[in-house]
Amino acid sequence: MFQFNHQLSIQTNALSIQDPSAVNHVPQSDSPIMARHEVQNGAPFQAQTVVYNSKKFEDDLKMFGLKIKKHEDNIRILKTQRNKLDDSILDLQVNLGKYHSSSSPMIKDEDHSHVDSEEETVENIIKQEKSAAGILCVLKTRHANQTSHLPLTKDVLGIVATLGKVDDDNLSRLLSEYLGIETMLAVVCKTYNGVKALETYEQDGSVNKSSGIHGLGTSIGRHLDGRFPVICLENLRPYVGEFVADDPQMRLDLLKPRLPSGESPPGFIGLAVNMINIDNANLFCVTADGHGLRETLFYNLFSGLQVYRTRADMLQALPCIRNGAVSLDGGMVKTNGLFCLGNRVDIDVKFPKSYVRSNLPLNYVETEKRIKEMKWEKERTTGDMEREQGLLDYTKQCFEIKKQELLKFLAESSSSYATQVISLSIYGLALSNILLMELVSTFQILPMVAEWNM
């Protein structure tokens, strides 16, 4: 584009420096020949260049105009889709509200101990005073109103220990020990932007203690020391296989271990990734790609970890253990060839206990899932609208720049050619009809462009 403009500049300058008086000083007998030479090699050639360049400007403006219309149409379509999603979400939420407001309870908790278990997990995290997880849990439980809209916390999904539940305390302690206290206290963010918001740095690379989570911790009397792990869901490689059919918990359809004989190993209970219970809100559409926590977070934490009844069962199944195994009596194999011996260690932070919901309407979970999917789709539609708006603004800017370039070019060309045509007319020289038509057509663009400014 810069070469094209430079070329135009040279051409228009060449036109403007031609001196009409030079024609007057040509001898009488030589003037027709010289003038004819000028017509052949000067004005007509430059006129054709003006016509060509003007047409090029006009084509560019038409192209930008079509792009503007396309982006505007896309925004209208996306806005209509988003409005329809809003209406559908509202209708489904009204249906769920009918379940909760029914005279006969539709949802009953068979065991309220899960409430105590969850609160115990959170309190144990808060006791980790110099941890990022402890700071975030304090903010959530004691300062929720003040921090709910902070950019720092809005992308934080939670702490690993609070995002899953298990059926019994023994399995909870076992899986928590397998992951370790550092991983159990890891902060989980949806996107990398959330990770960046947690911490900022000085020019020398040192941590800025007055901003991010460090600054928040100081404001509530907690100081964060040392490193802390943060898991970014959008950067994890998700499970790409199938899910167990008709399973409301969206368990992964992973291959079960098999002995060389083809039989299942004695004492095999299941895969750890499928023994974690996840809240419905986190089962699907947690990430921008529509993935849930099981196929992202817990699949990356546990992979193919196998659970056995006894240590003896686990050791007997070693030939078919690839990604580690644990047994309910405390046995643990981290990976092939890496055994964890000694007494088991109970860590302070563990997964809370699950609870069972009964008398749940058959379509309740499906409705919750559909609402979640629609909200995710709405977020994607909103993102598409923002991108289209950005492209529209950029295209309008390009259109305006190109329009101003055309106006300037035509103004300069018009002034130059008026001088040349008058000079040639003095000697009775006639331009070809075709060239005159091209010039007239060229300079008739000026009124059209003037209308664009109105």
C-alpha cells in the first residue's frame, strides 16, 4: 500500500511541475509536432493513469462497503440468537423453579453430613494461613460481597479440594494423600487471563507484593509466602474419548484393566477419575470449548489411576497398571516402578463427602444441563458479537482512510489536468473522444464521493 501511494505522489508531482509556458516558446513550425508528441507521451498517458487509479480507489471502497454490510448482518444475526437463548434460559429456569416451589419436596437429602464435610474442608483450607487457597477461601466465605466482582477472583473456579467429592472418608483420605497437600490446595482458573490476574511483577522480575492476590491477602491480614500452584483449565489437554452412556455424572468411558488372560484383576474397584463426584454446574461447559471438570481437571490429576480393595490385589495386578494405583488399605503405586512404602499419612485437607439426592424428577438433571449449555452458548455468542464489532470498527476506519485518499487524489489530479487541457487547447489540439470520456467519467466521481461525507 505504501508503494502504491508513493507512486501516486510521483505521478501527481510530475503533472504539477509541467510548465505550460514551455509550449508557447516552441517555434511555430515545430509546435504541432512537439504538441503531438506531448499528447502521445504526456497528458493522455497520465490521464489513463488517473482513470486507472481512480477506478482502483472506487473498487477498494466498494470492497470495504461490502465487508461493512457483512459484519453488520452478522452482528444482527448473533444478537437475534442471543435474545432467543435468553428467552429459552428463562423458560427453563421457570420450570426448575416450579420443582422447588412445589408443595411436596422434590429434592431430599438423605444425609446432611455432606454440609459439615464441605464446611470442614473449607475451614481446613483457611487454616493454611500462608497459602493462596486460604486467602481465596477467606475472601469467599467472609468477604464475598466486597470481592465477588473483582477481576482477580471472577475467573477463579475454586480450589482442587472443593471441586470434587467422594463417597466415603477412607477414599477421600486416600485420594487426597495421593495428590498431596500442594495439589489439593491448587487454585483452579478457567483461563490464562485469570492466572495472570493473580500475580504481577516488577521490572526486575520480582513479585509485586501490593497487587494481585498478594495485595488482597495483605488487606485481610494474611501474607502469602513461597510459591503456590495454579491450574489453568484452558491449557489442559482434555480427555477426547466417549462418556458412559446415560450417566448423569458424565463418567469417562475408559478401558478397564485386563490381565493377560483377559479377565478383570481381582479386587479392582474402579478408576479414580470416575470415583470423584462433581457438582452439576461443573460437569459441562466450564471451559470455552464446552468441557467439564472431569475430562479436564480430574483427568489430568488422576489419569488412569486404579483403585483396589487390598494391597495384595494391587500388587497382583501390577502387569496391567500403567498410571498408578491405590488400595483401600493404604497401598500406593505412583507410576510404573515407583512404590510408596511406609505408613499412610492423613493430610489436613481432603475431599468432602458426597451426598445422595432422592425423589429427583427424571428431567431435572437434564434441564440443569440444558441451562448450562445454553449459558455457555450465550457466552460464545457474545464473544462472537464482540469480535464482529471489532472487525466492523476496523473496516469502517479503513473505508474512511481510503475515502480521504481518493478525495485528495482526485482534487490534485483535477487541478493538474485542468491546466494541461487549457494549454493544449491554445494550439487547437483535440484529445481523443475516448480519453475525454474517461476524464469526464473520472472527475464525475467527485460528486459521488462528496455524498459519502454527508
